[in-house]
Amino acid sequence: MKLTISRRIGKFVFDRRVLLLLVLVGLFIAGRSWLAVHPEHNPWAPLDLNDPKGWATQQKLVALRDDVLACRAVLERSDVPFDVLEPAGEGGCRREDRTRLTYYPLGPDVPASTCPIAVAMELWRRDTLDPLAWEIFGSEVTLIEHLGVYSCRRLYGRSAGPWSEHATANALDIAGFELEDGTRISVLADWDGEGEKQRFLREVRDGACGAFSTVLSPDYNAAHADHFHFDMDDSWTSVCR
């Protein structure tokens, strides 16, 4: 009797392990199929800006900081027109990566930046800027007024200390927006106001935090009273304020 019970118990354990293995295989196959349909959640799928934002998007954006070729491949894959300019500058202001979006509503010009900044700009415009303009004002953004991308200087213009992200054109300062219907929205004039313009500026700032590594606004300090500062620094800590 004991031998029979032992065999039955042993057979039950074996069957349970097989069942568990079959379940795991089924989950693996189902998971792969689901990720194939949702590449935005797949950390191994190449980033495509035409895909919606997903769990893996931020991780992929961070990875682009150290790989210019992979970053430019994202723009090509996403059908975002851009130009590649020759390296320029020297020392702490050497710019090996000079990528310029061909069609982007920046004014008074469209300057060259690092490729990660260009990718983040496109993502921010698609996911935040354009939808908010239509939702709040019923009009599209035709001009993003910027105060510059490249400036060979250290943080806050000091004579010593860390270099600013602007020193390598890895940052963008934005002063305001103009809509197709003629509406103008200024960070300086409208940040502390009330109503739709104030809401737009705050939600535009908040949405940028999902695309850029660092987002600074008038809430950060007096030095940013008239503009938003966006950059793609390579630190593992992000600031969104």
C-alpha cells in the first residue's frame, strides 16, 4: 500500500511540473505576441516616434544619449526630416553631434542641437504641445519662440564650474508660442496669469517631463522667469519643475 501511494504522489508532482511548464510556455508566447503588437512597451524593439508612448519609451530615450547613430536612426525610422551638420567648437564646447530638424516650428530659426534633443522635441510636440493647443484653443501651434540652443558657457555664466548643457547644444530654451489663429502665449507674461494661457503653459511644462531629462520653468528659480529650459543631460536624476 505504501508503495502505491508513493508512486501516485510522485506521478502527481511530475504532472504538476509539466502543467506549470506548459503554462509558462503559453505565457511566454502570448507575451511575445502582445509585445509584437505593442512595440512601445517592448524594451528590445527599436524606438519609433510613430508609436504611442509606452512603458519602455523613456528607457529608450535615455539610451540614445550615448549613441548618435542609433538616435539618428530613430528619426529616419520615424520619417522625421533632419540635416546632419559638421562638428564644430572645441574644448568643453565641442559639438560632435549637430542634428537639425528640417521642418519644426521654431523661431526665429531652427538651430542645430544634439540628436536626443531633436528626438525629444518631436515627441513633446506630438504627445503634448499639439494636442493641448487643439484641446484648449482649438488651434495649432505655428511658432515656438526660442531663446537659443547653443551657448559656449558654464552654468549660470560662471567663470568656473560645470559646463552648461547649452555648451554642446544639448538644451533648448523656449520663451513662448504663437497659434494659427494669432494667439500668443508668453512664459514671462502668462505664467502667473489665470485662465487658458496659464493652464496651457503648465500642462506644456508637465508634458515635457516625459520627453526631456531636465525641465525647468519659472517655478524653479528667477533665472527661468521668462523661459522653459529643456535638456537631455546624461545624469540618472531628472528634474521637472
